[in-house]
Amino acid sequence: MHGRRAETARRGALLVAIAATAALLAGCAGGASGSPADPADAPGTATSPGTAAPDTSTLDGSVTVFAAASLKGTFTELATRFEAEHPGVDVELNFAGSSDLVTQITEGAPADVFASADEKNMTTLTDAGLIDPAAPVDFATNVLEIAVPPGNPAGITSFADLANPAAKVVVCAPQVPCGAATASVEQTTGVDIPAVSEESSVTDVLGKVTSGEADAGLVYVTDIAAAGDAVQGIAFPESANAVNTYPVAVVDHAGRLDGATAVARAFVDFVAGASGRAVLSPAGFGAP
Amino acid sequence: MSYRSLPRWLIVVAIVGAAFVVLPLAGMVLRVDWANFLPLITSESSLDALGLSLRTSLAATALCIVLGVPMALVLARTRFWGQKVLRSLVLLPLVLPPVVGGLALLSTFGRRGLLGQTFDAFGIQLAFSTTAVVLAQTFVALPFLVLSLEGALRTVGTRYEAVGATLGASPSTVLRRITLPLVLPALLSGAVLSFARALGEFGATLTFAGSLQGTTRTLPLEIYLQRETDPDAAVALSLVLVVVAIVVVAVAHQAGEASPLRRGRRLVPDAQDSADIRPVERRQS
């Protein structure tokens, strides 16, 4: 009996050791991911700008970009172009609602760059001391537009038409940026929309319109541009009362190496500069 | 004493597993802003969401019982071609991601859906209504009731039903006086589980019913929305949902242990003693 129990204990120790080894290996794999051809950016050996970079670019390493969900199409394109310009750089993208990203970053997610769909969420991070208050740069604007299913079954032509109780209108809840914009347009115009649903994201509003459940929804110009033929957009002049500004900034990182910070800064400049504009404008984003 | 028969490493892993489940809950409890807990959970929007959740979940549970009991009886007591496939299909919502369930409901009951146009002709519009919430909850909760009841029906067996039938009871009487009383504990625990599943329903409701305070915004949707602006309120409401879930699980467990089943267990061995039941059973089938 004794012998067997000792053996069990030994096996237990072995199992723990195997598990620990597996975890270590997984950790190593994670650290090296995305750069099998470039050992220079392994932790601890990252080169600072200007030293021993084999390619034409001085930038080297990886940058993790946390961007608002509405930037998915444009930032994927921008990342590809940035990587093409700087062959030594690897851009990792993470898209979610701005407030989700703020939660992730405050909980310690390794973001190097944060691009927010509104100023409020950026302020949350500058207030928390995770971003230098002087760092955020406005790089785009977005305005609301009415989305209707193809054929416009409810015959909506203006913002005032949304007050018609016979039309099923879906908007964002006031707690989220697009809903706050909707509320401020309602306030300035005096038009009260009897919405049948207040969704928690633009995607959900758009989904209700594309599926034909709703007769109209209030979303951003860029969402309608991205949706293609699934919805029709109706611009309205009152949207100028609620212009949404998109800021981008480098997230402060205690343990980050200078090289990585340089890459993050370069990406922010890239987004806020002419290259960014070339991608953002066709998608419907306005200039700040 | 029995724990000695288990290898020690297994107990260690079990403890790790238990910690994995319990720790996140403890982490959430530590985040609760106790000073403002009551105001947070008694705000108008929170109470609306809680009230709506309880009402719709009760309605969904009732619907699950009405539809699920016959389904479980048919699956457990009859044999027909394609039964196995049908059972798998009925249990599908258990493994389906809720958003997929929502999309499926949308393409069936939605305005442009399979049945939506027929409903529209009768002036019934499900979209953005509380009924849509109940439908979404019933869709995801139904398998829980069917599964637990069908299992109980198979365990209890058909001996008593056969005896009842030979003594002249009609199928309906057998069902009412013998079958249902025997599986009542399973029916109760199945109903409680369905209620819990309905209470936690999120994805299908979000996709199919929308989100409007007092009409379609149930507690999970309210938590999801509150998190945008007021994480403290979201955590406080989450705790309410956790407490409700714990109560529900406790009640379901209690129901499973309740006396009718024990009485049933005591009766079953007696039945096995009487050898003259088997021919009766054969005559029945």
C-alpha cells in the first residue's frame, strides 16, 4: 500500500511537471508568435531604432493596436499598408466597442495604441493615467445617417419622419456613443423618436435594419458605407449637431522597450497623417 | 472514508477545477460597491429589467412545460422512424450559440421570415415585443425540460402504466394518475432549470427581440448595457443574477431529492418482485 501511494505521489508530481512545462512552452510560443523569421524582436533582444536593422526601415518589432469596432475595415487596411512600408514591423489588431477596449486596457491588456470612437472613452484612459493627456490626436470624424432597408418600405426621407409612430425605428441606447449622438440630435431638433428598441451597439441597430425587422435605424455614415447594398442611407443636415470625433494615442506601458514605443508612435502618426486619410475618407470618415 | 480510494492527484485537480469556477464569482463579489449596492439594484431601469426577466422567464417556463412534457413523453414512450434524429434536433438549442438561435428565430418569426408574413396577415407582429423575448427564452430553455423529463421517464419504466391500463384506466388517466406523479420531481427540477436558462438568456433575445426598457430589455441585456457607462451597476446587477441562479439551483436540487421520487424508488423494487407484470407489458405493446 505504502509503495503504491508513494508511486501515486510521484505520478502526481510528474503530472504537475508536465503541466508546468506545457504552460512554459505555450508562453514561449506566444512570445515568439508572428515573428518566426525575425529573431531580433524576441523579448530582451529588441533592437532600438537605428541599430542593426537589416531592412531599409529603421522600425522593428510589433505593435498591438486596440481600435473601436467601427474602424475594423479601415484599420485592417492601414495595418497592411503600414507593414508593407516597414517590413520589420508586425501589427496586431484587436477590435471591440470602445468601452470594452477601455475595460480591457485598464485591466492590464497589452495595448500599445488605442483608437477610440469617441472622446469620452479616451478621457477615461487619460484620467486613469494610462495615456498621457497631451497624447491623443483626433484623426477622423463620423456623423449619423438614417439607414433603411432597400426600397425604404416606410418612405422615410428626413429626420423628422423618424417621429412617425407607425414606423419601426431602432436607435442606439443613450449609454453608447451612437446613442448619445442620437440623443443630442433629438434635443437640438426637438424631434422625439418613439424607438421600438435601443440597442447597445451600432452593429445591432444595423442588423435590425438589414433583416427588415426595423423600418429605419440611426447609425454612422461609415456603417452604411460598409454595409453596401444591404441598406440604403439617407443623410440629414441635422446630423451636423452631433459630430463624433475619433482620437488615437500611444498607451503608456511601464515595461515596454523604447523600440516598441517608437513603432507605436510611428503607427499613430501614420493613422493621423496622409496615409490614414487616404484609407479613411473613402470609408466615409470625415477629416477632424 | 471513500476519498481514500481516489488518487491524490485527482483530488488536487478537482480542487483546481472548483477554484476555477468559484474564484471568478468571488472576484466579482469583491468588486461590488456595497455602499451603493441598494440604490444601484433598485434604480428604475434595474427594477424594470428584473421584473421583465422574472415575468418572461415564468411565461417561458410555462410554455416549456406545455410543449416539453408531451415531447418528452413521445420521445420516451414511443418508437418511430427517425426518432433519434428528432431527439438530436430537439436538443440542438443546448449546444447552439445563442446568437445563432436568435438568427434562426428571426428567419422564422421575423417580419420577412418563414412564418412572419403569415403572422403579419393576422395583424400579429412579434418583432420588438415581449412575446419575442418569451419565444427566444423558450427556444433555448425547452431542451432542459425535455432532457430531464425523458431521462426520468425511462428510469421509472412502464410497469405501473401497464398495470393501470390492464385495470381499465384510459391512456389519459394513466398519464394523469401514474406517469406524471412518478416523474413529478424530474418535471419540477426540469422546470426550474428551464427557468434558470430563460433568466440568463441573452444572445437570442438581443438578436431577435431588441432592447427597450420595460418591454424587451431583460436583466442580462440591462447588465450588458449598464457596463458601458456604469460598471458598478453592472456588477451589482450581476450579483443579483448570481444569487437568483444559486437559489434556483438549490431549489432544483431539492426538487430532485423530493419525496415523490423516493416513494417511486421504494415502489419500483416491489414491482420487480411481482413476476406477473411482464406478460401484461407484452400484451400492451
